[in-house]
Amino acid sequence: MELRHLQCFLAVAEELHFTRAAERLHIEQSPLSRAIRELEEDLGVRLFVRTTRSTRLTRAGQLFLKHVRRVFAAVEQARDSVQAVANGFDDQLRIVLSDSSARLRLPALLALWRQEEPEVEVRLYEAPLSQQIRGLHDGLYDVGFSLTDDVGDGLIAHPLWNEPLVVAVPPRHPLLAYKYIPQEELLRYPLVLFDPQAYEGHARLVDRLLRRLDQEPLVADRVSSLDLMMTLVSAGLALGLTGLSQVLASRESGVVARPMMGQVPRVITYLLYLDAVPSEALTRFIERASAVESPACVEPVHESRFDLEEDVEP
């Protein structure tokens, strides 16, 4: 088995079409088909079911695809590490983000890190939570940010920062009459929530809150970005549920963050890393991350954007 076999397999597996895969690889279809046959003979299994009308992966092919993607991710990481050394860095820190966690705090943290650790190169990646967990176990990443500590065995979930879960309310909305929004009032209006595949940790948190209510919420849409959520809220099409810092970081004017009445879960950002002795660079990064505060915590916030004294009704 050679790397070219894996490259051919990956192209066909992603395109599910031999002609398009050959064009993607800039080769003829004949050597591509030959490479797939050689790979299947080497593995002793069929990876594709091919007919005159379609090409699909077998169950063995689906499993193999997961491993092949990890191989190429590892190759890319190795290339990055070598280039970091060639560019004069002594070490490298690979950071992966999920759920748009650390959105407001990360710039300050990275600026501090660059100032104090100029010899360590930082590489940033973004991935769904499940992919982040696999990457940490496989050594593709050194540390990750997540909004959940439910990450299974072998990883440490170190709580860093927490903030209130708030309602993002459009301008001139009836709920702005409340300083603290009753949770049952949320059910009278459509909600825009994050897609659980893209924002798994955040979705778990919101689902836990909504399950406590007596009736099913009206979900207008599920989105894969904060910008789209805030756009829908600003247009008056729905209410949003997200962390305070994300509303404050939004570029949509007029969107107001309102706290909810009663017991509300807090949005906690966790730092994820392997349950093993961390490297010296990672140890220093954990210490600096724990010391960084959000601008929302240390700077005054205009009351038209947010008015919160406690997380519960006074």
C-alpha cells in the first residue's frame, strides 16, 4: 500500500464518481481504477460497489475512509511541524475550536501568547466536537476549546470561563418589556437555535433548558453560524439563545441580550487536552488561558445592549 493508493481512494470516496475523481487527481481513469483494484487486493476487501449508474462505499470502505482521512491529517500536521522548525520556531501549539467557543477571549489570549512565547508557533483549527475529540486522541491537536465536559475517557476538561445563557432579542420586541424574561414566555415566539452537528456542546446546553419547559418550543431554524443567528434575530424573525459574549461580539446592531428568570444553565468554556503529562508549552498555555478575562467581564457594557445584575430574578 502506497500513499498514491490512499490518494486515489480518498478522491473516489469523496466524489463517488471515477471520472470526476480522475479529473480531480489530473490522471486518466484507467490508472485510477487500477490503483483502487490494487488497494482492494492488498486489503482483501471490496471498498466500492460500482455499477453502470453509481458508485458507493461498502461498509468496509466507509470505515477505511475514516482512517485514511486521519492519515492525511497526520501528514499535514507533520508538514506544518517541519515548516515551523524551518521558519525558526522551537515548538508548535495546535489549537482546535468547537462551538465558536472562546470567541471573545481568544484574541487577547493569542496576543498575550505571541508576546510572551514568540518561539512557539500557534496553529488554529476549527472542527465539530466529535472530530476535535478524535483529533486530540490521535495527536492531531494539542489542546481544544469546547462548551461541554462530556468528552469521554482519556481527556481532561478544564473549566476556564463561564457566562450567562441569554436571550438575543430583536429591537422593539414585546419581550423587551421584561428585565428578566420568564422562561415560559420564550415558547410564545419562534426560536433560532444552533445546529447540533456544528455546535454540539451548545446544543446540549440549550436542549437541557428547553426540556424543563412543559411544551415543545417553536424552532424557526437551526443555523451553523453565530452571524446567521444574529441576522435572523435582528430581522425580527426569531429569538436566539446563546452566551452573553456572543451577543456582545455580534456585529448586528439593535440586538439586545436579556437574562432569563429562574434557574438558567451557564455557558462554560472548557479547555480539552489528553489525560497525560502535558508538554511545557501546553502547561504554560493552560496557565495563560486561565488568567485571561473576557472584555465583557472587565469593561462596562452599555445598558441598551445588556442589563444584568444576577442570573435569577431579584
